[in-house]
Amino acid sequence: MGDQAWLADTRASYDNVAVSYADQVRDALAAEPYLRGSLAMFADLLRDAGGGPVADVGCGPGHVTAHLRELGVDAFGIDLSPAMVDVARRDHPGLRFEVGSMTDLDLADASVAGLLAWWSLIHVPDDAVGTVFGQFRRALRPGGLLLLGFHVGEQSRLKTQGYGGHPMKVHVHRRQPDQVTTWLLDAGFTVEAQLLIDLDERVPGAVLYARRQP
């Protein structure tokens, strides 16, 4: 799958569902204590390291970005979908949101103290993950903290209809934590911790904490 094809499909799909998606996830964290705890630990680790700006890459409608700000994190959001960014700006007018791609981040080298990719890697094909992690490493300061959340599994599927019944055309990739860990090590990260969530559910989740090596 060519880079431009999957990026264009992902952008168009989330433009289509932006308003409906925001309505469905606006209060989602309230029912997810382990995810809230993961974000709280991320905030604590950032604070212990001296703080600094944090990029929420693939921020969608900005609800997680806003949650991080409530935790005292200097977070801003980046998303591929202009419609998602419009919704994020509407719902969180005091926060910074920008249109951008994780494959080519418009961030200066070593400019952020932390980076979050919260279930936003799920549409990135395997052959592009190395590029994405390379961009994450470039943007992070040495020792900067990376927090990833993703679906756990072995399969990929094509999603043709999404939130609110709107048409979509995105592949959803489920991955094993060991594979993601290997990609992170290859990209110059040290993986510090792993949390598996909802293991009895049809699609479990995983959260990984990693740091950029010097």
C-alpha cells in the first residue's frame, strides 16, 4: 500500500466521522480506570523529568489532549484529519491543535519532552511503522518519554463503516506488544513498562512506556 494511499484514505475517513466520533468518545475515559491511570503515570513521569511540551499525535477530537492538560501536562494535539482538528478546536478552544502527519512531523528536532500516540498507530501499515517511530525519536528530547496505546492481536481488517454509520476506508492493525517493542528498540528507544488491558475482551489493548535513547 503506497504511503499516499493509506494516508489519504485515513484522512478522508476521519473527516467523514469527525463529529460522530467526538460525540462517542467525549466521556470515554470516565469508564476506563486503567487508561486514566496510564495517563496519570505518564504525567507523573514527565513532571519528574522536568516537564516540557508534549505532542498528542493522532489526537482526534482532543479529549485525551484536554485530559493531559487537566493533569498539568503542557500538551498539544496533532491530527491528520482537518475535520478532527476543527472539532478539537471547537470543543477545547483554549488548547493548541494542528493538522499534521506522524510520518512527517512538523516539529523541530528534540523539541518535545513527551509524545503520546493513543490508539493512533492502528491504521499505520507495518512497513511505515519504522518511519513513524523515527519521526517520534527525532522530535523527542534525549530521554524523552513516549506512551503508546494500541489494539493487541495478530490480524488486520478493512473498516468500511464507522462512527454514526459513515463510510470509512481504513485498515485496522492489531499487533503483539513484543513486535511493537522490537520496532521501538530498532528505532532507538528503551522500553520501560507494559500494561495489558481487557484480556478477556475480543480486542484487548496494550500500553507501552518507552524513552528515547541519547
